[in-house]
Amino acid sequence: MAFSKILTITGILLNLLASIILIWQYIIPKHYVDDDFIVKMDKETGNYLQKKHLKEQRVNLVGFFVLGLGFLFELLGTII
């Protein structure tokens, strides 16, 4: 019984951490000049990829992973 509560609390704390990770870039906005550099550009379509897009993608993937892990711990805490 106590183990399931620990899993649930751990899941909730991981979800809190993931939420902070996902909104951190909006809480403390830092803009560097090199963030606007275009890394890849398709001249036919005009689509481009900037450095800041790559940074945002990494942060979002980490946040999504931590959210999923927190959900898994909460689910295990509920089942056990």
C-alpha cells in the first residue's frame, strides 16, 4: 500500500517537473542573436529551420518524456 503511494507521489512530482521544463522558455525568455541563424533552408519551398527551433524541439522532447514517465508512475501507483 505504501509503495503505491510513493509511486503516485513520484509521478505527480515528475509531472510537475515536466510542466516546469515545458514552460521554462516562456518564464525566462532569453534571446540570443545566434538563435536566428538559419541552419537549413529549402530554396524551392522557402521552408527553413532556425537554431531556436532545434533548441525548442529538444526541450519539448525532454518535457514530453518526463510527462510520460510521470504518467506511468501514477498509473502503476494506481494499479498496484
